[in-house]
Amino acid sequence: MQIGVVFPQTEIGSDAGAIREYARAVEAMGYTHISAYDHVVGAHVASRPGWKGPYTHESMFHEPFVLFSYIAAIAPKIGLSTGIVILPQRQTVLVAKQAACLDVLSNGRLRLGVGTGWNEVEYEALGVRFADRGKIYEEQIEVLRALWSREAVTFKTPFHTIPDAGINPLPIQRPIPLWMGGGQDSPISGAAASEKVIRRIARLADGWIALFQPDDRGRELHSLFVGFCREHGRDPKSVGLEGKLNAHRASEARWSESVAAWADMGASHLVINTMGDGLAGADQHLSRLEEFRRALPAPPKGQE
């Protein structure tokens, strides 16, 4: 199981030197990849009584493609994973171009995690109908893989028109691995996990970025996913699974147990999240990651 970290978007600040320190230190500790969340704009909640989203216009988010271009140059081994890019609110061909260039400049270290997101305000600001996100998303997966694999493509669908054109350079990975988020119970609306979303992940994704925990409910959702993979003629073990562990001080005694639970579930990847526990700046997050590394029976396996 590869163990990486969640880039502390909202808490690391905007100093480029601190980000450089963080990326190099994480790589030196032996973590295998950095995962970065994506939000382009945040809602100003003063004009939205009853706002339930976890982020606002005051929440800092570095743009993942730009951030990873910087990290790729200063940390030459660490893997790069978006966790997730909110794909339907972005132009598909532009995403294909950005991802391909990043894959080239990082020597094939990109894993593109994608999802549909939850923030209707963000969709409106980017000029995309929130209600169309699911239909756009399924088309985007096919378009991205085609653009990453062929010199020129032609598409004419409800949401995409590509008139015999292609991107250059093509990525090193052809196609770039596409992992999908979603399929968990919603902490925002309280809605139960959608079987439709889990089935789509099982049918289309190279891997699942799961936000459930390896408890009874998590095992139930994973069992559903395994069944859907088999229905679509896919070996569930061929589809990656990435879990997330919140390395908060209150859960320290269970860190090792949680890692073992994800391994028992068959997770191929795990990310360690240090946000949301009162830490600030790169140094405090790095200290927590070092504590987590020491708490495990063996340190996270580094890249060869």
C-alpha cells in the first residue's frame, strides 16, 4: 500500500518557500505522493444564510495544476495526485492539455483524480449548469482518454465538439490514470451514498478515491463496488482504492490500527490528512506527519 499525504491547502499559507519545504520534507520522509484538493472560488456566506459547505471565500486553495508544476520541479520523485479536480466545471480539452503537460514535466508522475463536486456556487461562477454535471462528466472521461492517446480526435456529442484536432505534447502515460472520487454518504446534505455513482466508478475509473472509513459502513460500500466491478467484467483488484486517514491528535492511538484496516480492505493507496486539527503553516503539518510516520510499525515505503 502506497502512503501519501494530503497537501494542507487551507492551512499552509501562500509562502512559496514554505511549500517548497513541505514538498521536499514529505518526499524525504518516504511518503509516496501528495494529493491536493481543488476549489476555484469560494462562496461569500454573508449573502447565503444557512450555508452548509465546509469552505468559503476565506478558504485558501492553490490551483492543483499550477501547484504540482512547482512541486514537480523541486521534489523530483514524489507522486502527484489530484484528490479531486472538479471536472465538469472545467473545459475538458484544456484539462487534457494541462494534465498532459504536467505529466511530461513530472516524467509521468501524475494521477488525475476527478469528481463532480458539491458547490453549486462554483459551477455558476465558472459558467456551467450544476444540473448537467453528471452528463458532462461521463463524456469527459472518454474525451480525456482519447486526447491523451491519439494525435487527433473527432467528437460530436451534446457537450463536446472536437473537429479532428489533438494536443501536443501527448503525456508520457497514455492515458494518464483517471481516478474518481464520490460514492460516499454526504456529510453536507446527509444523503446516502449513490449506487449510480459507485457503479460509474466501478465501470469507468482506474481507481476509487474513497472518503468513507474502513468500518462497517465502509465495508458495505466497498462490497457494493466489488460487485459492480464484476458486473462490468472487471477484476476488482485491477481497480485501485485510495483511503484517507485523518491524523488528528485525538485519534493517535488508532493510527496504526487504521492503516491496517485499510490494508485489510485491499487499499492500494492511502493519504494522511493533517488538516482540521488546529495546525498552521508547513512546520506544524510536517511535525505531525513525522509523528505519524514514527507511530507505524514500519515507515511508509518510499519511491525506489
